[in-house]
Amino acid sequence: MDLRLENKRALVTGGSRGIGAAIVKRLASEGAHVALTYISNPDKADEAVKAAQELGVKALAIQADSAEAEAVIAAVERTVRELGGIDILVNSAGIGVVAPIDDYRLEDFDRTLAVNVRAVFVATQAAVKHMQEGGRIINVGSCNAERMPFVGGGVYAMSKAALVGLVKGLARDLGPRGITINNVQPGPTDTDMNPANSDFAKMLLQFMALPRYGTGDQIASLVAYLASPEAAYVTGASLSIDGGFTA
């Protein structure tokens, strides 16, 4: 693997499992030192840290609930302190509560926006205070920002669509400072929370051009590109990697 991110310092929120863990491993494989956040499963977080360390980089896990702004800011500050700075922020933490409008609880609405939208802004605001020219902000959005084909997903789709507008606006703020900000919008991806062999997966496959789920490694490859020098001219973009879900 080309060490195109050698000695860069990265923070991946929600990096202990699924797509987030794949991103941690990919950034580490390209030479980046990596911090990750997790909520409640230290064993999974330790696995992700050890996988990164085995690739020869520094890595640490930070317990932080992305719904708590103070915890998000503290995670950024600890990353800066322990890794010596921050060059890459990947906002990967996210939740999805699916329920029809008549049954949707207001507390689930508030937590979805807190994790999927507010935490992205809070982490970005905290990180850019420490970033130099060449900094990278990458959000893990969703193809559901553009297409929501099943009942009960309206709030989740709204939260991910909000990131589209956010990166367009923040690209204007950060461009003069040489910092890029973009979204990666995965389609159905095989994780423990959304396995490719579930009944839900069978339903989603009918909406796709490629009749299969993606993998965390495939999503991580696009994140790594956006973090790299090759993507220096890409900002304010929302890039789908969804097997044709939105085609």
C-alpha cells in the first residue's frame, strides 16, 4: 500500500465497528496515525486500535457519545494532544431509527439530529481550529439523502440530506484556508448492523443497479482518496458509492 498519508493525524468518530473500523484500518494502512471514538463497546474499539497498531502507526480509542457536544470536543482535543495535531477528521458516527411518522418518538428525532448532524458540525468546528493547509474533513453520509424508498426512513434521510447543504456551505468557509470538506454517501453496506443476508437486505437489493451489498473496505477506499493529496481539488461534494441505488 502506498503510504500517501504517512504521518498524518486522523480522528474517526464511530470508528470501532462497521464502516468506521474499515476506515480506521485503511487510513492506518496508508501511514496515518489514528484516533477513534466509540460509545459502549471497548472490546471492539480495542480490536480496531490493535489492527491499526499492527500496521506500524499510533492509534488510540476515546470513549465519546456523539450526541454530547462536550464529549465530541474533548475527543478532538485529546486527539490533538496525543497525536500532536489533526490533519484528517472523518465524521463516521451515525444512527438510524426507522419508524412511521405516527409512531416516531421525539426523543429519537432529537438524538438522530444530535448524532448525525450536530456532532458533525461540532467536531468540524473543533478540528479546524487545529488544522493547517491541506486539512481534510470527510463525512459519512448516506445515499438516502437522495433516495428513501421505504416507509419510516424520513428522519434518517433528512439528517443525511442536511450534510449535503452543510458541506456546500462550509466549503466556502474553509476553502481560503486550504481545507477541504466532502461527504461520502454509501449505499447498502455489509456490516453487523445491516448484514447482507438479512430480509431487509433482500428488500433493498431490488432498488440497486448492482444486485449486491458493498463492503466497508470499498467505502473506506473512497474516504482514503478524499483524505489524500490527489483529492486536493475536491471540496463541497457529496460522492455516492452505492451500487447504483440512486441511479
